[in-house]
Amino acid sequence: MRAASRTSPTPRTRHHRPAVRRLPKRLDCLVVGAGPAGIGTALALSVLPQVSIGVVERGEIGQTFADWPDKQRFLTPSFTGNGFGATDLNAIHPETSPAFSLGVDYPDGAQYARYLAAVAQHFEVPVSTGTEVTAVRADGQAFRVDTSRGPIRARTLVWAGGEFTEPTAPAVTNAALAVHSSDSRAWQAPAHSDRLVVIGGYESGIDLACHHVQRGSRVTVLDHQHPWNAGAGSDPSYQLAPRTRQRLDRAMGTGRLKLARGRAASIEQDRNGYLVRTTGGARHPSSAQPVLATGFGPGLGPVAGLFARRSDGWPLLTADDESTVTPGLFLNGPALRHDDLRFCFVYKFRQRYAQIARTIGDRFSRDTSGLEYWREAGMWTDDLSCCGVSCAC
Ligand SMILES: Cc1cc2nc3c(=O)[nH]c(=O)nc-3n(C[C@H](O)[C@H](O)[C@H](O)COP(=O)(O)OP(=O)(O)OC[C@H]3O[C@@H](n4cnc5c(N)ncnc54)[C@H](O)[C@@H]3O)c2cc1C
């Protein structure tokens, strides 16, 4: 692992811990999931003196990224701005940069998984891979976490299980005839010049559509909210990223991409393949299985019942990203929401690694001053009112 150099300052209270596959049966803090949310939070927690931590991961480190379809790449660029206080957007620790260690600006999934594994190894994060959490119980004092390698008792728990376990399907009749964008089959079909309907026109829908247009297919993207035209604001959680917009322009230039406004109502199979009908009565033929690029739910798995929900169904959190109904249970990752703020990119949810670590450190009366390093690196936002998202130009 080549860590990006910084001109100032070096971490003051980093505690190196040996990498392990089996964790102690009792921990001060257990993190579930070894993606960027889990490894990043564990790194911040590891600066707390005398706080035992561990990470459990059902696959390998960065499993979700390792599972990404070959053609999928990051849409947030990586760049080694670390030394000048502009930490690489996709970095999970201030001293690292995927651009530096991978030598690419838009990593693919396999590359980013390599970066995560290298960071975990470099900083000796104790990760038990091949360990699935199957059930979690809270008794007020601690959590009993049942895993495929036996139970672990943890005083605090950080859920960082990601969103990929919960692909969402829209209320469309026969939605099961379609394939979700997270399924690698969505990237393989169809053959050259076939017609394909993609339901959902935000990042993953446009990404897929551009991929298939590039392969020679004719693609219709159907979305009633036409996010490709979203006007106001500069938050990429509501706007297509610049790289996606450039790809979209190129795909439109081929004449093989159609962006259609409409809400999908049903999918049927006919002798030519499939037919997607909209609520307005429009018909969109698809010779291959239509694709649902309709996003993901919070993916809370065995802790789903330990969070209250907002009116929109996302988990309700305190200002410290803790469950409002289960003290000691924290959340990091793309399911984080505070009012209208969505933390669905690495550069957003990483702002909360130190917040969770400080809250846990304060609760155990530990010295949290080492976390100021995260703030100096621009990787800690504890005042969310500062997350203005409108650029002047
Ligand atoms: C198509 C797509 C493209 C994206 N592109 C970008 C991008 O360009 N830039 C960006 O910043 N963000 C991007 N994101 C958003 C976000 O960064 C990713 O979703 C990222 O994977 C979230 O990180 P995570 O650590 O929360 O989840 P994950 O990376 O999914 O990690 C969660 C881990 O938890 C494990 N796990 C889950 N359940 C259990 C369990 N019960 N027991 C044990 N382990 C478990 C999983 O195996 C997995 O390894 C994208 C998201 C999607 C869907």
C-alpha cells in the first residue's frame, strides 16, 4: 500500500492492531460490513485508546465492489489532492488516495476493492471475513450479535452493511419479468441493435443505457421524474454527475438513445420479447428483459427492527447517526439521511466516521482528540447545516 503523502500533520494517536480473522467474543465496538463505510468507521474508531474494535464481513473486504459488473466504474473522480487539504474524494482515510495507489481516476469495482483491502491491511484493521451476521439482539447494556462463526457480544454496534442487499422494485405489474441493475445480467443483454427498456433515469439507469448504446443497442430510458433534466442545485445526489452527463451526450449523439418521460405501469411478455406500458398508455417494446434501475433500500438486514423510520421509510437517526430507539447502534453508509441531506457517496458518508467515533469515545470517557486529524483533512462534518449544495457557477 502506498499511502499518499501529506505535508502536515501525521496522525498522533493511531493504534496499530494485528489483522485477525477471528475476533474476540467481547468487543467495545463491532462494525458490520467491510466496505468503505465499515472500514472507514473502523479506522476512525481505532484512534480511540483502549477501545476494542472488530469488523465482520460475510464475504471479502470490498465484496460489493468485487461484485460490480466489469464495465461499471466510479462516477466520483479520484485525485491526489491530499497534501493540499483536498483529500481524494473516494479515500476513506486522510493518508490514502485511490488515485495514488491504483493509478486511475475512475476506479472500477475490482480496483476499489483492492484499495479497500490494502488500506485495511496497511492500518491493520481487525476484519473477520467470511463471517455473516444473522441476528442482532439488544438488551440495553450490549448487543448479542449472532454470526456464522458464533456469537459476539459488543457494547456498541455500527451497521455498515451497504445497500446492495436491498434492490428496490417499483410498483409495476409483473416487475419480476425485469432484471435489476445490480444484477450482472442487466449488463450482458442484449445483443447488438436489440431494443432495451431501462426503467429509471438516474445514475445507474443512464450508466446502463450508455453502456448498451455503446455496444450498438437501441435503448429507451423511462422515468416520470426525468432526472436527466434536473435543474436547480449542485448536489450530485439529485443531479447527474459530470462524467455521466458527458457520456449521456455522446450516447444521444448516436441516435440510439431515447429518454422518455413516463411512469412504467406494467411489463408483459409478447412474441417479440417484452412490452413496457406506462400509466399514460405509451408502449415501449424491449427485445431483452427490461432493466429496473430503481435504486436500493436501506439494506438494514438483521438490524432493520432496531431503527425507527422516517415518513419516507429511511432510518430515523439522532444527530450522531445513532438509532433513536436502540442506543449504541449506529449507521454509516449510503442509507444515512438527515432531513434532505443524502449521504449516498463515499465523500459524503466518510464525513461521519469521526462523528460516530467521537460519540462512542465520549460514551466510554476516552480521549477523542486524535480524531481532529479527520477534521484537518476535511473528512469530518459535525455541523450538518454547513452542507450547502448550491454552487454559484
Ligand atoms: C451502482 C452504484 C454506483 C455507485 N457509484 C458510486 C461512486 O461512483 N462514488 C461513490 O462515492 N459512491 C458510489 N455509490 C454509492 C456507495 O459508495 C456504494 O453504494 C458503496 O458500496 C457503499 O459503501 P458501504 O460500505 O456502505 O456498502 P458496501 O460497499 O456494500 O459494503 C457493505 C458490506 O457489508 C457486507 N454485509 C452486508 N450484510 C452483511 C451481514 N449480514 N453480515 C456481514 N456482512 C454483511 C457486504 O458483504 C459488503 O461487503 C454507488 C452505488 C451504486 C449502487
